[in-house]
Amino acid sequence: MVFFRRKGKLKKEFDDKLVNLIKETKEDLQQAKIIEELQDDYDLSVIAQRKAAESIHFYLFKEARNRRVILK
């Protein structure tokens, strides 16, 4: 039936979007880590920004593992 082919196509499309999001959040996380390392004084907003980026990245990574998405 047509519905089953569409389901596979939609899954692939959203899996690709998930992989792209993971790559973007990885870059954001790396930038947040660099900013935190280069900082001279103790700033909670920078630390909070890094932790938020870290939690988003690991959540998306966990979701990809649950969906059994292959990261390239």
C-alpha cells in the first residue's frame, strides 16, 4: 500500500533532520566549551550556556540511539 512507503520516506526524512541537528548541537557545544575555557573570571551564565548545549546534544544523541539512526 501507499501508506507504508510513505512511512519509510518520512522516517528517513526525519532521521536526516535529526542527524543534522546533532551535528549542529555538537558544534554549539564545542564553541560553548571553548568560550568557557577562555574565560578569565567565574561567570554563571557561560557555564549555564554550556550545560544547556550539553544537555540538548546528549538528548538528541539518545533519541537517535532509540530510533536506531546511523550517524555518519
